Amino acid sequence: MMSWAIFKRESNWSRPNSRYSFNAHPSPEPQERPQDFIDYCVEKGWAIQADSPTKDEKRALRAKRGK
């Protein structure tokens, strides 16, 4: 499941017993990442869980990043 968080510092995490790893760069804007990655970062104090943005807010975030 994907969730949203605001990352305060660069964060890297490898999912246990898996070849998948995730990273996030610090930003004042929320980023969508897997829930287990966000849980880990929040526990470490590297991120703050955020509410999911509305469809219009998501569209604005993606346009800002050039996607």
C-alpha cells in the first residue's frame, strides 16, 4: 500500500528479505512511497506522515516535478 510523507532528510531503506530498496530526498512537499518505508522513516524521525493529497493537489505536485 502506498502512503504519503514529508521527508526531512535523505532516506534509504532495503525491504528485509527482498531485492527492493527505496529512497526519498528531503522536500517540504509530500511524497508517495510504500507504507513500510514510511513507517520506518517516521520511526527514525526522518519523515512526518502526511494525508493523501486530493486529485487536484496530486496533479499540481506532478506538474511541478515535470512528470
